[in-house]
Amino acid sequence: MRPGPFPPQLAIVVLALVIAAVAEVASFAGIALSYVVAWVVVNAALALGIALPALDRRRMVVTVALVVIAPTVAVASRMRALAEHEGLIGIEASVGDRLRLERSPAIHPDLVRSDHPQRYFVRAGGASRVRITIAPGARAIDAVSLGHGVFRVDYDPRTHGAPSATGDVQARIEVDGAVHERAMEVIAPLAHPRWLRANADRTRACTTSEETDELVVIDARGLVLRRVLDDAPSDCAWLGARVVVVFRHASALALVDPSSDVVERVEIGLWGHRVAVSDDTSRIAVAHEDGRVSMIDAASHEVTRAEVRGLADWVVIVEDAVIVARRAPAALFRIVNGRVVRTRTLAAPAVTMTRGVDGSIVLATTDWTEEFTPPAHLGNHYVQDQIAELDARTFETRRMLPTAHRSPRQDAAGGLDRGVSPIGIDVAPDGRWTIAFAGSDEIATLDPARGLAPHTIDVASLGVGAPISAVVLEGATIAASSAAGGRVVLLDARSGRPRETIALAPDDATLLRDGPDALRRRFGERAFYEGTRAGISCQSCHLHGASDGLAHNIGGQVLAPTLDVRGVRGTAPYLRDGSYPRIGDLHEVADTLYRGFRETAGDRAATLEAWIASLPPPLPLAPGDLEAQRHGLDVFVRAGCPDCHAMPAASGLGRHPIASVFPDAEAPADLSLDAPSLRGTGRRSRWLFDGRAHTLGAIFIRENGADRHGHTRGRSSVEIADLVRFLESM
């Protein structure tokens, strides 16, 4: 075979490959530049009369192969970095979310829960009437038009019927008579027993399961009562022989006699969150999610009110005072005769709180300072689990107990695997503390006054992964609850051996056979509460999937408010900088920054994604004025807000340069952050990427000087107020 000229184009490609390999190119722009440089070099050589070698076909193939094999391997090794740089990792998730939300009519979220009310938004441009059957078995609902092709649907399984099937189903959306189907996932949650409350003589304890609307009563031998009540029972307490139950979605508390079918109700309003009863059983106090505190006379049922302006997260009664722990901004309030008489600002919210002995309160938190102003910690996801005992009258600190530490079972220096995420505390009459550590799967009992080392029981192998609560009952019995595991286990307080298991939901083996999707969600919920070797869990900052209301450094020495993970399903990308295209990819943060987990597991990323994706957006705390919300949406649209927060998910599904939106923020020119969904935004306590806005209105009045975060300059006070009302309704 006669030699032929070396093709110039082939020479350009080979040289471009060599340049890309030597320069360690990891972007499409770099590859294009490598090609341009190679093209210039080859054509310059030809113009100067430098001839390319003449080779027969066999020698040409061998020569090219020998020249390109090393640079090809080098370039191929950079493909992962190139895909990350170009945002191609997980692109199918982002594209899938975008296609689903841009296909009209579009509905958000694509999730149906059978356990409580949910709010949906539908975008159907130009439509005048929308009617939705959210899932098979549910009745059709007429959507409320908000204008601009946006409709709202409020679905309540108790009113409109629970779905007749679980898993993947089709919602039926009628738009001006034309029928469309959209894919939805239906989830029927399992029982989730949470905080246990022992009665005065420690013979019984009660707990509630919001997901199955149940009150559960146990004693030291086993189950006493399991009764379905009203919608979403959130907490219980003992009033003598009766149980007081409060509800998130029912407006009356219930007084339940476990020995009969008698249930008495007292109207207190929606959003009951926690309940406490005084030692003499004369008073009941209820903390509400919307910041109200209801104080009820147990005899007359007369209700008086107080207000703490924020989520009233925990409540106890000590002597003449009601003590309330607000989540955000974190603070304690002492209320006497319906009036706040003392407050104390906290560095981090109380994760749990209970009444101590000798006029004290005991609470767990992830940070503590004796100053009355919280510190600005720049430590990456700063968390320092500890328990504080305070004087209930003065809020002065009596003792502090840091809990997270390492044990001999650790196999690497610096790892923490004990005392992680204290989430439930029981104080016995003798002053002993029994603590449930959700992050390290253990129950510890100690006497803080004597400084004795805690007696610890590992409970993960007993099906009590991520224990929520533990209380001491008669006969040296400890009752421990696991919301994720759907069970309460009775333990011998001395040996730690199980005496009885009260299974309120199927065990893992049963779910593996009959409900693998439910098992994935269970494993994901456990992983959410599980502590890493750094002593941090997802739960540490995202309390039960919500937010601790704090600003944390998330890796770049910039404090950013913690966002609620409820309702993030289908709104890729994730994390503040939008660097993760799938929810499960966030697992990498735990594996890399926080030293990974002590225990090996299956696909934690997939199970975490399954559980987080099962959480719907939180409902607004007040119904609001419909006409004001319609006007607010009109302002929202005219201000250009949908450019970054498009309906129905109110998310732009992408990243935006901070400097272009907030030029006065002095952010680096290359810093881009995710435009988060506005669903649930009315529940936040801090807004914008750095938390600078402390009210929704401040976003548009004080923090939009350049008029680039929506065109709100010159808007009237009525327009801004109605815009806020619309955002609060999300």
C-alpha cells in the first residue's frame, strides 16, 4: 500500500487531545480552546511549508494509536470532573423535574399523603376552571382560581376521601372540560409513636402517632390502649387518670378516659403542638405552632391566651408559671397569669424540654452560651450536643452536660459515637435523667446531682433505631419509643434486656416482603437521625425535617439560614449552591465533610431520598384573605418573581448569580446559589440567602435596594402587604 498524506483534520484532533490532557482540561470550554489552539498550530505549520508525514494506512493507524492512547486515558480520567463542572451529574433528575413542571397543566407537589391535609398549586395558563381528582378513591375538588393561570387545591383525606391505592397513580385534572392525567405517588404512612409521657405514679405512659391519628397507652407489661382520635394528634399528657391529647389539624383538645369510651373536648384552635399539665392537675398549657399559648382551667375549661411570636415548640408548667421554648428566634419565656414576665435568648433552640426537680427545667440543645445573645459560629455545621438544667424562675444555669463523646468502639481518632442528638429527656421524681439519643441509638440513665457515669443501653438491634423518647415506669422498666421503627420497647432498666415489644407498625422483615417502598422510607428516616462520626446528623439542623431557625456555615465561611426539607421533592438542584442534582446526593456531605457513619448500611443515599421525598410542603398557619392573596399573586407576577420562582412549585429549578440579584451583598462574582422553592416560606424566621431579612416584608422594603430581587420599587404598602399574604399562603 502506497504512503498517503497525513490528514490535517486528524492531526488537529490528535494535537487537541494531547493539549487537553497536558492542560488537565475539565470543561467544554477547555476542550473547545484545545481544538482552536491545535487548529491554529497545524494550519500555521502548513502555511510555513512544514509538511505532515506521509504514511501508509497501517502505519498511520499504529502511529495515531500510540500517540493518543496516553492522552485519551488522561482525558477520560477527567470526565467525572468535566461532568460535575458542566452540571451533567444527575441531569436526568433536573430535566425530569423541569419537564414535569413545565408541562401544562402542571401540579405541585406530585405527592399524596393519606394522613393529613395538603395544599397543591396548579398552573394551567388561560384556564377559567380546574377540577382535580387527586388520586383514585378521592372525590373531585374544584380548584380555587388565583389568577394568571394559577389555581389552588386544598385536599383533606378526611373530607375528600383517602386514596384507594398506594404507589404510582394518576391524578385526573379537568381544565375547562378537557381531561389530563398526571403521575402522582401515594403514600400511606405507618404508625410513628413519638414522645412518651408517664403518669404521676409511673404505672402508665401515653404517646401519639400523628400519621395514624392514634393515642397509645402502655404500662410496664405491654399495650393498654390504642385508639383512633381526631386529625394529627401531636402530643399527650396525664390529667389524673385521663389523658389530654392535642391535635395539629383539629381545633379541640381531647380528654380521654382510657378505661371507657368517654372523650371530652375543649376548643383551643388549630395547630396544637405540645401539652403540659400542672402537678396539681388544675391547669393545662398548650403550645401552638403559630406561636399561641393556650392555658386551660381543668375544671371550668376556661381558656386564656399568651403569644410568643414564633413556633412554640415546648411547654412545661413549673409551680405558678408556664415555661415555653420558642424555636426561632430561639428563646425561653416564663408566663405567669397570661403575661410574659421573663425571657432568655438561646444560642440554639431547645430540641426537647421537660420539667426537672426543685423548680428547674431540663432541655437539650445543639449550642449553648451564657451570654444572652447567640454567637456567630463559623464552624462548618457547628453542632455541640448538650443538656442544660435551668432555674425555672430566673432561667439561670444550674448545670451543663455536654453529651457527644467517643467510645472504644470507634476505630478512628476524633470520631464521636456516643451521646449524639439527645432528643427525649425524662426526669424521674428522684432526679435521675433518662435520655434518648436518636443519633447514636442509645438510652442513657444518669444521676446529674451525684455526677455518676451514665448507664447506657444500645437499642438499635431491638428495632428502636433513632429512639425518640424513653421514660421510667414501675418495676425498674424503661419504655423506649422509635417513630421510624413504629414501636415501643419495654426494657429491664438494670440489664437493658427487652421485656416486651409493642409493635404499632410492621417490622422490617414484613415490610421487605410486603412493602419495600415503606421499608426504604423507614431506613431513610433512621439515616436522617443517625449521627456521623463528627457528631452531626441531618436532624441536628433540620429538626424532624423542618429547620432549627439558625444560620450555619455550610462550607464557605458564610452563614446561611437552615431551610426546611419538607416539600423539596421535585425541585432540583439541592443545597444552597445547587451543587447536588438529586436529594440522595446530599449523602456525600455526610460521607466527606463529617467523616461518614460508624455503621455500614445499604444505599443510604437512596433511602434518604425516599424519606425526604415523602415529606409534603408544610401548610400555612392561617387561612388568610383570598382576595388579598389574589392581588398578591398579581403583584408577584408583575414584579417578575416567576422568572426565578415559577409556579406551581415557585422554584426556578436552577442557580442564579448572587451579584446580579443582590449587587450590594459584596458576594464573589462567581457565586451562584439555588433559587429555592417558596413553598412553606411563611413559616421561616429568616429570609434571603444570608438571612438578612427578618420579616417577609423586609425582603422587598429594606433588602432590595437595587430592585433586582423582583421589581418592587415604587410598590404601595398595600401591594407589598398583599404580596406577603400570597407568599404566606404558599
